Amino acid sequence: ILFIVLCFGAAVKLFQASGCLTGFGNLISKIASGPKKPLLLALLTNVIMFMDDYLNTLGVSFSMREVTDRNHIPREHLAFQTAVMAPALCVLVPFSSWAAFTVGIASEFDVSLSDYIKGIPYMWFPIFMVVLCVLTAAGVFPKLGNLKKAYERVNGGGSVRPPDDGEKALVSMEMDDNIESSSSLNFILPMFVVVAVTIYCDNDLVHGMLAGIVSQALLYIGQKIVSVSDFLDLCFEGCKSMMSMVIIVFFAFIINSVNNKMGFAEYLINTICRSLPMQFLPVLIFLIMAFATFATAGYWLMQVIALPIFLPMASVAGLSSSIAIACVMSGVTLGGILCFYSDVIFMTVAGTGVSNVSLVKTITPYALIGAVLTAAGYLVLGFI
């Protein structure tokens, strides 16, 4: 993750210096303009990049932020739907990095990909969040909380970027207005290389980012947009701009590791599950996974710990393994998007420039709506 963050910083700096983002923005503005179309196009881009949450958050947020800025859409809205859609799609699409990881763990308990697919209709929290994102982008569902305040700020003549109110973004990589525009292909081709190589290398974004930077070198140096020395200087400058985020991600891993060493998740799961009737198992799985992921930011680690506990427990209770997996995936999605130091939040922060605290505040009202509906559904399901 640290390596991906540094590579992303270098790639973004090169995109900016080449002027291709302005060219790409001009191209997209012909297709999508106004208060709704850019957000709906961003949602479509989320769907296209479903295979990995890092690629999704970084690619969508940075490629679309200039377009949403031009159309007076607050950065908070782009950050909100990007941070929510990336993990939700990684859960709901069975060929993503998240799904592959989960099936790999569950296979030790004779749970296959087909069982995961059967559980998708019961992954209610990510389904609710996708629906809320689409309806909010289309203007059907109202703006709530921090998002409503952001629109009031912009409609009142304020900046689309969040104000400096003490909640500073971890990364500040804004465009220089004096850079000359270049072909949009200088952005599209490297992004295509990143996606293609990531997929080819089994959803490994490290290989994809390295290949993307190499393609940038061939394009920009070949067109004499930058010299070789300028290219290297820009790479290091981009990496340097990400250092504050790298340091905080480093400490987030320490917190994750400490919680793991203390046995926090195992204690939480075993203590609560022993004290309540099995009819509450679906909603318990959902809430426990949400809280544990929120506390540790470790949605990968939580699956490693929880699935070996919950799958046998579900079998004893007569609960389908597909539904148990659905409850787990709903829980880690909720916990991941509400944890202010989770990977998804950090990656979205890097792409949009919205602070992690402000982003979580924006997500919270919508996440609570989805969580209440999901918990109610799982409660009913447990008794049925």
C-alpha cells in the first residue's frame, strides 16, 4: 500500500505537468456537464474499475475531480460516492480482489465461488449504499449533513474545495492553472495500461502503477513535453507530496497490528456470540464485523479472523454459509467506509483533497441509513 501511494503521487505529478488532465477535462466536459451528469459518469467509471478498491478510488477521484470542479460540484460529493462505491462494488462483483480473497479463505470450509455468488443478493448494506449513491447523484435523494453544507457553500459562491477549517487534507495536489493543455490520450493511455496490467497480474496494482509510469515516460519524453531529468524530478516531487499520508498509513498499520496481537477481534466475536441466541446470528455477524473493522481498519484481516469462526457457527445454527458470508461482507464494508484511517478513506483523500475527517462526516448519515435498514433485514432473516 505504501508503494502504491508513492507511485500514485509520482503518476499524478506527471499527469499534471504534461497538461493531459486539462485535455481530458475538456473532452469529458463535452459529454458530461451540469450538476448531475459528471457524478453519474463518475459512478459509471467506478463500475468499470470494479476489480480493485485502490485502483477504483485513486483512478476515479483524480480523473473526475477537475470535471466536477468545473461544474461547481463540491469535492465532498465526489469523495463520498467514490469512497462508498469502491468497496461496495468490490464486494458485490464476484470477480474483484475482495471476492477472490474471501473465497480463498472460505474454501477451507468447503465454500466455493458459487456460494459467494448466492450470497450477493443478501449483501444488503453495499446494495443499499450503491442505490443511495445513484439516487443522490441523480438528485432524487436529498443531500444530508456535511454534504448539504458543502452544496450550500458552493451555491453561495464558495469554493468547490473544502475550506481550511482545521481539518486539513493529508495530501494537497491541486492543478497549476498555467500549465498548457495536451492531448487527452496522454491521460487515457497510461490509465488503460494501469488497468490492463493490474488485471493481467491478478489484480496487483503495484505492477499496474509501475507499468503506468513507464508508459508516461515513453509518451511524455517521446513527445518532448518533459526532459528525462524533469521526468525524474517530477517523480520524486510527487512522491514527496505523499509523505504525510505515508507516515499516517504507517501508523495505521501499527494500530492494526497491535489490535491483532491483543486478540481484540477474537475476543469481541467470541464474547458476544456466546451470550445471545442463534436467531440473532445474522445481525450479530453484521454489527460485530462493522465494529471490529471500524476499530482496526483491517477489513482484510477481519475476514481472516472472522470467517473461520462464523462459518462453523452458521453451520451449527442452520444458517446458510452464503448468508453468513453476506453478513460478513456487509459488515466489513460498513466498518471500512466509516473508519477515518482505513485504506479506502486514505486513497480517496489522496485523489480528492478532502480531509479524512470531513469525508467520514459526509459518509456517516448515509451509512447509518444503510446500516439500520440492513440490521433490520438481518434481524428478520434470523428469525425466518
